[in-house]
Amino acid sequence: MTDAAEPQVETVADSEPLALDTHHEEPAEAPPGAVDEVVEIVKTVVYALLIALVLRVFLFQPFTIPSASMEPNLLKGDYIIVSKFSYGYSKHSIPFSPGLFSGRLFARTPNRGDIIVFKLPSDNRTDYIKRLIGLPGDRVQVKAGVVYVNGKVITRLSEGAGDPGTCWNGSTVQRFRETNMVGKSYTTYDCGPRGDVDDTGVYIVPEGHYFFMGDNRDNSLDSRVAPESSGVGFVPAENLVGKAQIILLSWNGEASLFKPWTWFLDARPSRFFHVLK
């Protein structure tokens, strides 16, 4: 008889507990990705555009003079600054003239003799610049080239020949110093008393409208000419954009954006920072 084998118990020696590594290294901060950089650039551009829009709508707007209708005070190529707050705000104070509201907010009456930028009434889109001659209710007439407002003459004194030399009719352009009824004085050009709009009927300025003329009297389609004849006619108060304040910079007709040397050679520095009257 053999002895039964004693059961063998397999014992497992206790192993040492595993040590937990509690030290974590912080990953290095990753540089901003390309998307983040693009987002920041876009935000910067948007902020800059918003600031520019606010300045343009509420404070100042630049314009370039495209024609000779306001000579000798404004020349073609003058770069002027217009104050938008001078007469309050209308839909035309905003780019593209959206129909957000009608009339003028914070409206103020312009002064006789102000040089004003306005939207052409016939299309409410084209920017024109002329001098204010008549207020609502005024009676304006031109006789032999002399302007009368409410029966009173706007006095003018001859200052001799003007810079352009020869008029469209072959005569020499004459320079005059005009002074209106509120004492505002400015220079005008005239080619003689026989121009197309040197003798007119009486214009009665409607309520809520204004009457404008160019300083180059025989080379200006203004309120003396009806819209049907490509003129301006009476200008609604809503169409006023702002008051021309200063000639910031000026170049003659040879200057070109694509010819950088003309920015210097064709500049007219004597006209830089010239305050308008």
C-alpha cells in the first residue's frame, strides 16, 4: 500500500507593490496654428474697417475734384476733406445711401457761401460740389452775370485776368472778388456777360431745398440749369453730404497712381493744407 501523495500547494511569493509615477511633464505649449493667425488677421482688418467706416460716416470723408467748375478755388486734382457733421446726417452720409431713414438727423442749416458736397438730385448717387447761394424761400436771379438774392446784389470787384487765360468763347477769363450779404468773400471766374446762364429768370427756392452755383460761372452745370438739361436744379436738404473744409493735397493732371515719380514731380505743394473759404 502506497501512501497517498500529499497535495502540493503552490504558493506565490508576495511581489513588491508597483511604484506609481506621479510626476507628469507638462507638454510644451504649441505655437498658434495657421488658422489662429488667419483669424487674428481677419479680426484686425474688420476692426480697422469698422473704425474707418465710423470716421467716414460721422466725421470726415475725402474727395477728389474731377472738373474745373469750382475754379479758381478748387482745381482738378485737389484732394479735399469734407466734414460730415456740419449739417447733420442723412442716408447719404452712409456709403451706397441705404434707405435706413429719411430726412436729416441733428440737422443744421448751412451758411450762405459754404462749399458743399451733395448728391445729384436726378440720380441720388453722383457726388457734386458747388457753393451755396440760396436758402429755402430765397429768390435768386442772375442778370448780366451778376447774382441777386432777394433783390440784393452779391457785390463783386474785378481782380483782372484769371489763370486759365482764354474762355470757351475766345475771351479772356476775368477774376472777381464776390462778397455776399453775410459778409462771406470768395473769388469767381467769369467769361463775360453773354453766357448761357448769365441772364435768368427768378428762381424761388422751395422749402427744404437749396440753390447752388459753381465758382467758375460760365463752366458749371448747377442750380441755374434744370435736371432735364443735365443740370442740378434745386437740391433737397437730405442730399447734403458735408462741408468742404480743406485741400489736403493736390496734383496736376499729369499725375498718375501707376507712375510713382509723378506723385512728387506733379504735386502742387502750394495748395497743400489750404483752408477753403
